[in-house]
Amino acid sequence: MIDSFAADLKDSGVGANSILPSIIDTPANRSAMPGAYFEAWTKPENIARTILLLASDHAKVVHGAAIPGLQEQLKSSPCPCCRSGLPVRTGANDARRGL
């Protein structure tokens, strides 16, 4: 679906990406699954940082991406392009984005 949306917006200057977190680490989820391994869950702040990064000028070239997980894909180091403290994804798109 994001591919179709990205194709429709291709020449508009509007980026179309999606974030596909695993289980989000919230109090409600912890309560519903008390025996789960919470450390493997996606932290809400990682979702927020990813959204901020995708909305920034640093991610202009990212279009049509479906970003999975986030718990394993995020480094704790700040973005080398700015001083905002946003995390940098690790993976195949890093080289394409110059990271």
C-alpha cells in the first residue's frame, strides 16, 4: 500500500513512508502480557524519533520506505547530520542516504 501511495505522490515533493513497529512497549501491553520479554518491544520514543527523522530534511531521499521493527534497527548514536539526537537506522538504506 505504501508503494502505491508513494508512486502517486512521486512528483509532488511529499514523502510517503510507513513505520511498522513490533509490539509497542506501553503500560497496557505490559499489563496484558506480563510474562513477555519487554526489552524486545518497540519503545514509543523510537517511533517518535523515527517520525521526526522522516519528517526532516535529512530524509528527503527516503520515499516509499516501510521501516520495520525499530527496536533492533535504531542505533543509540545521534544523527551525524545534525545535533538533534535523532537515532540513525542501520541497514541497506544508510548508504543510499549517505549515513
